Amino acid sequence: MKRIPQITREKVLVLAKEHWDRCGPGGPLPDRFLFAVRGYWLKSEGNPEANDFGLWDDMIAYVTPKGMVAHQANTDPSRIGWNGNAGKPMAVLNVGCWPFRRGPHKGVTPALRQMTLEEARKVKAPNDGRFSVTRTYAPGDKRNYQESGYFAINVHPGGFNGTSSEGCQTLPRDVAKDFLQQVWDSTLAAKMDYVWYLLVEGPIN
């Protein structure tokens, strides 16, 4: 079901600053950033008491000095459990502040990419561009564990019939291209080497 997030830019700015003060590298909140809420529709879709996988029940917004655009999105892998491609359980990006660069996803642009170590050091990105994930067998499983590093986590369009993610942050195909192109154009105009992605847990009041 297609939905439009009803959160205001003013509310996002308040929440983003609180989050940035906790996980950012210091300094003021950037004037352009991505803000994502995992489980934005937690109470109204899927399991109302837990985060769901494979549903468009999250949101991603792009905030600029003059406005904001927000869309239904996905911040999880499409499923959890064993990932044969990685030889590990699926990676769930942890709540935090993560820098993404402009680049292709599987050769297709526009998309946003986690930086490799070399790319991160070239632009002096904090923490050498490393992300933190939870390798997840199942919610609450004692075998779940934390891992930090490079995971090729990108922001890109979802699939034709689902969220299409092994840990990437995805948007419905009918909005993804225009949204990501706006992020590209805006950050290029501002001469930004990367854009911050602030991921928080929902629901939010």
C-alpha cells in the first residue's frame, strides 16, 4: 500500500539534531542530509510490536536548507536469516549516522553507496567510512552479532515486486529515481563529497 509520510520538516530537524548530537562526528547538523525512520508505520503494518522485514513500512527524507521531500521506504534486508551470498546472516544496518557517496548500484545511477576504505580516506570521511550492522538470524536470537566494516550497503530502487534488499536502504521504484537524482543534484551543487544518512528507530511521536 502506497503511503506518504506526514512528518513535518520542523519535526525532522528537531529529531535529526538530537540524533546527530548522539552519533555525528561533531559540529553542527549539516544543512543537507538524509533522515530515515525504521518502523515509521510500525503500529499500522505487519507486526505492531516489532520491526518487519520485506515491507515498505519505513521512511526516508531528504532535507535541504529550503525544503524536504519524504517517501515510504525500506531500511532492512528483505528477509533475515542466512545469506548464502555473504556466508553470514543478513546484515541489518544499525541506527546511527552514516556517510554515503554518489555512485552506481550494480552499474545503475543515480544511487548512493557506502564508501570503500580508499574512497573514505580520500575525502576524509569519519571512521574510514565503516558502517555497523547486526548480523541477524532472527529477532532476539542469541546468535545475532555486531560487525563493523564495509558491506556495500547502498541506497537504491527496490524491486518490481518487493523491497529487494540484502541490507541496502531501498525506495519504491516509482519514486526512487527522481528522489535519488534530487539528492545527487543538490549535493553536487553544494560541492559535497558525501551526504549523511541519519537512521533512527520508530515509531516517532
